[in-house]
Amino acid sequence: MQNKFSSNDPYPPSEDTYFLEDNLVNERGKYALDIGTGSGYLTRTLSKNFLQVIGTDIDFYSLINQNKKIKNSICCDGAEALNCKFDLIICNMPYLQSDEILDRKVDGGKEGVEVPLKIIKSAIRCLDDSGKMLFVTSSLSNYEKLMEESEKLGLDCSIVARKKLFFEELLLIEAKKNL
């Protein structure tokens, strides 16, 4: 049975995945969370520098169809099923502007902000006070609004990396709790 929101295949590693991976090289700690793990590529990357890594995905079929299964995967929306704290939370979230969510792997909703904010809201309670969240967005979405709304939720946000592509610029946002 196929989910109407996606194909049975996980989101394959793409330019935005590799961009996020390049910025994880120096990240280390005990506990990490990869929200929207898809293929598990970034979860496996995190496993090199973290003691315990969990990957979540809303799409059950993505989790069961991973080429190389990750050890700790949970099918849930964002971080909704979790009740623990993480040093690092990453997310290559769906950020493309869309009037409706037809493909949960890429459609970010209105202004490309609706789905990312839902994910961020679910993750905040799992972020350790000294931890940080890294997420990818695009110049094609309203990333300024995403940062403003995240700050209203109690996060300090900054753009820590950029990557120009032919038709857009990828942005890596770092968010820390505003204590």
C-alpha cells in the first residue's frame, strides 16, 4: 500500500543532503537526532561522532525501504514520539513553497514555512539547553519568516552556511535555545 503523500522510496541524498553533511564534520556529542531521516544517509553520518543517534521519519515506507537500514529509526511526525534530550538535532526539512502538501518529502506548505515550523515546534522540547539544531532551507522559501517565527518560539537563529545552486541558494540555519 502506498502513502498518497509519497512514493515508497526514501528521499535520496541530494545537493541539500550533501550540503548539510559537509557542515556536520566537526559536530560531536552524546545524543543526536535526525528528523526526516529518509534514506538514513545523514543518520549514518552522525553515527560516526555521536554515541547514540535516532532517525525519525513520518513516512513508514521510507524507513522500511532504506538501502542500508539505520539502527534506531522511529516512524513519527517530527519528534512527537520522543521524550529525551539531544545535543544536536538536524533536519533537511521539506522547504519548497506549496499550496498543498502533495509530497511530504519536499513540500513545505505556504511560503515554505508551514511544515518546517511544525517540525521545529516538535523538536524544541527535545533540544538540550546547551544543544543546537541545524536545518536546511532555501532562498526559494520565506526563510526570513521561518527564522522570525523560530525566534518567537524561543530560539536564537543565524545563517551559518550558504551554498549557491543554479536556481536557488541553500541556507543552513543554526538554532539554539534562548536562555
